[in-house]
Amino acid sequence: MYVIGVGLIGGSMALDLRKVYPEMTICGIDANQSHLDEALGLGIIDQTASISDISDADLVILAIPVDAALSVIDQILDTVSESTLVIEVGSTKEALCNLTRSHKNRRNLLASHPISGTEFSGPSAAIHDLFKGKTNIICEVEETAVK
């Protein structure tokens, strides 16, 4: 599994997935090298990676600010296999959904918005059970159809 953005949201998702699937290898991708180093040190991720590595992914969590997500979503969808699920967890969806509407791998994208968080950021802000009991809005689910 790959987490793009190892801060509060991406890091918390990784921690919860690791609890359920302890054998899972979690690879972190982040523009900030100090965030990657911190996430490694905290055990949030097992190794670092780059977007070019995600072609073998079963799951990619895209947990970066919306503006940054818009600049990399085409590259991500171009790189993943037909069986990869890409879950995007940014705060707004209209621009992302419009941008990817005609992408050949649009079916791999699940646009969601977990209604959860704290006032903190970065890998050290990641916590277990951040999403427990919280609402998660799924957008355009009818457009997602990963095999």
C-alpha cells in the first residue's frame, strides 16, 4: 500500500490499516523529506517511495492538499494498474472530479472526504482511531469500479 501525504490524515489511515493488517507493507510518498523521515521513525510507514513506484499497488491513499492533488492525479491514474484502488481524501471534490471525469482510469478513483481531523499536522499528528465513529462522504461512487 502507498500513502501519498504522510501527515495527519494519511498517517492516521496508515496506522489504522497497520493495526488491521500488520503484515502489510506501507510505503510513504511525500514532497517533504523530513515528513518521510519522521513517518519512518514513528513506524507509520515501512519505506519511502515515489509515484513512479505505484504501478504494483493494490491501494493508494492520496492525502495531500487539494491543489497538490490536482497537480498529480493524472500521473497517479496513468501509473496505477487496472486493479488499483486510489482513495483521495481531500476536502473538496468538484475540481478533482471534473479533472478526472474523462481519464481512462477514472474507474480506479474513489473520491472521499473523511469528516475528521485535529488542529495538528504532520506525521507526529497521526493517531489511531481518528476516523472511528466519524462520517466519511463518498463522492461519485457510481464512477468507481475497480475489479
